[in-house]
Amino acid sequence: MLEKTLKSIEPFTSSAEKHSRFCVACGEPATMLVKYDTEGAIIIEKYCDRCAREIEESSAK
């Protein structure tokens, strides 16, 4: 299994993205791009504000 480390959390930049994506954790409309560093690659996942906040809080611990 690849180890992934939180790199950044940033909002979508276009309004089209906001209306066409869903949170990978809960299925609500996604508003944030969460980037992870892995072994030689960057993984980008889409999350809603609530789930992105939970990821940010858990990675700060």
C-alpha cells in the first residue's frame, strides 16, 4: 500500500468544478482539492468543506 502524506488543501478555482464533482468521503458536492504526496506521484482527491476540514485537523495531530 502506498503511503500518502498531505501536501495541500485548496478550493476549486472554477464554478464549473464546484457543480460537477462529489466528495470521495461522503458524496456531498465537493468544493476542495486535497493533494497528497506519494512515492513519486501526487494524488488529487475531491472533498466537501467538512471532510476536507476533518482531513486537515487529523493530519495536524
